[in-house]
Amino acid sequence: MRIACVLDLPLPSREMTAVQVLQTLAALSRLGADVSLFVPVGPRWSARHEPPTPETLRAAYGIGCDFALHTCASLWPGGRKLEKLLHAILATSRVGRRRYDVLYTRNVLPALGGILLGQPTVFETYRPLPWQFPSSRRLLKRAAARRACLGIVTHSELARSAFVEAGLPPRKVKTVHNGFDAAAFSRAVTAFEARKALGLPERPTVCYAGRIAPLKRVDLVLAAAARMSEAQFVMAGALDAAEAEPLAREARRLGVILPGFVTGERLALVLQAADVLIIPPSREPLERHGNTVLPLKAFEYLAAGRPIVTGEVEDTAELLRHGETALRVPPDDVAALTAALRGLLADPARRDAMGRAARQRAQGLDWTARGERLLAFMRERLDAPHGSAVS
């Protein structure tokens, strides 16, 4: 199968979107698909022209990029919206000329462009778009009814249900969960061993991994750190521009360890250095900002084999079960969050049992398994009669 992926994000990037897309494409390539990635760069005379290479992407993410890289000179002055539109036009036109079996993208504009041009298209999203943007429902239904729309892939059942409730054909909407890097997490190490390897003090440790940004509610992690002098906290992730600097200052004041943006084996080691892992227990990222739905970190946390503390929020419920792999606490309740963390740190037997359950739950959730499910869906939709909306 010849698959063209259009991504409007310049690479390398510290956005987790880049990690998710590159890991998925690497898995599809391992499974025998002929994959091409189309990404934006600046024109030749600009400072933004430097094209990504397999070597630079491997160095940035620890991912083997055994697929073709194509660049479109679509990064021009005029703002991000104009750049996205220009990239969608240039990339989809090039895809159409090369006769790919499937155009696969997480970006709305290339998906619509591919469908309008008659290119068999699979659109992937983590967002429950019909709920977040009710005005989009009519457009989504009309796009899904076209023969060229093979289907929509969502990252969660929560997002899938939004599309189905909006009237899109259920057979065209498929949940394909994200994954984790099986090679990076292939060796299970104890928290003591991981802390020693990283040069961390031998103390009870709580870890958060992800963007350090206000909209991720990492202030809840810092609030717990301020109350728990008996534990050390680690926050691994990219600082999200100037708005994250107050959070970084507060973290340093509290003695929180900030190892920066890490991926691959380094990320696995950081997560395994923890006794407990944390997803900030808040409804805001899902309900207010709409930028986090069943986050990628949930899969990496499970693979690390550590108990997880998170909020009683709908998107993570399909993956993280209370009392088995996670403790789910009331959202935005620092006292409940702190009590859950302290309870786990004080109970090694329970931590071990939950850690074993987490590793077991991670089985079949690596990137290669995701690639298999994604390819199966693409083949199913390509084989459906005319790719029709009712098939």
C-alpha cells in the first residue's frame, strides 16, 4: 500500500503531534507499507528552509524514519493560518499527481483538499470535533458522505462517539488507540536502578511527563509538590514558550527536577525512575481547551509499569481503571491528589501490584500494533464497495 501523510508541522518539533505521527509512520513502514511524509519548509532563500532528514529526525526523537521525506516550501510570512492553507494546497496537489493509495493526515485542510480532489483519504484526530465545534457537523457529514472519504480515525472511543452521534456512518469512524515505543521500554528496571542511572537522589519520586504549560494544568502537580516535602517531583517536558516560565520558576523554587524534553529510552528511564506517575487531574484540558483527549503519556505510563494518579475524567476511563492501574481522583482537588500520592508512596505492595497490572494492560498497545490496526482499517475501507458512505 502506498500511503502519503501530510503534516503541516515543521520538523523537528517538540510538539507531541510530531512524535505520534513519526512513530505511526515508522510502524507502517515496518509493516511493509510504502510511506511518504510531506512537511513544510521555508523557501530556499529563507532561514526556515533547512529540510528535515532521517538522521536529524532520528537524533531528535530516537525513531527510525524509514520512509520518504518530501518538503513543500509553504512557510511564508503571513501567519500560521496562511502557512497551513498553503501547505494543504501544495501537498495535496503533489499527492494527487503521484497516485498514492491513501492520503493520511491529522490536519483538516489537507483532508478536505484530498477528498475534494477525489484522493482516497483517511483523516485522523484526537478531538471530538462535533462536540467542540458544533458548526462543523454539517461539513463533516458532507465530507464523510463522499466516496473519497475512506474514514475517520480517532484516538479514543470518546472522540469516536462524538462523530457517530453527529450522524457520520459508524463504519467510517474507527478508534485506533495510540501506543508506546516497545524498543525503548523493552527493559524493565526498578525505580532504584533508574534513579541511579539518571543521577537522581534516592527518594520517593513522583513524575509528570508532557508539555509544561498552563493549559495542561501542571499547576496541580506543583501544588502537590508544595505539600509533599517527603517526595521529590520530576517534570519532564518542553517549556511551552514564555507562558511556561512562571511555572518553571515555581518548579525550581520547590526543588522540582526539570530534565527537559526527552524521548525514547531516556523517557522510559525517567518514567521508570518514578514510584508514581501523574496525569494532572483536571477537566480543563478536555472540556475547556479541548487539546488533550486520552493523552499519549497514558500509554507510555502503562509501559513504564508504574501506578498512575489521574482525574475522574471521561477520556482516560477507557484505558485507566481505578484500583487496577490507576487511582482516579476528583478533578481539580489538590487535597485528593495529594492523599492519593501519599497513599501509594506509603504502600509498596500496592504500587508493585498496580505496576504489574499496568505492564499487562500495555500489552498490544505499542506502535507496531497500532500500525497493524490502522492498515487493517485502510484495507477494509479501500475494499468496501465504492468506499460509499453506507458501506
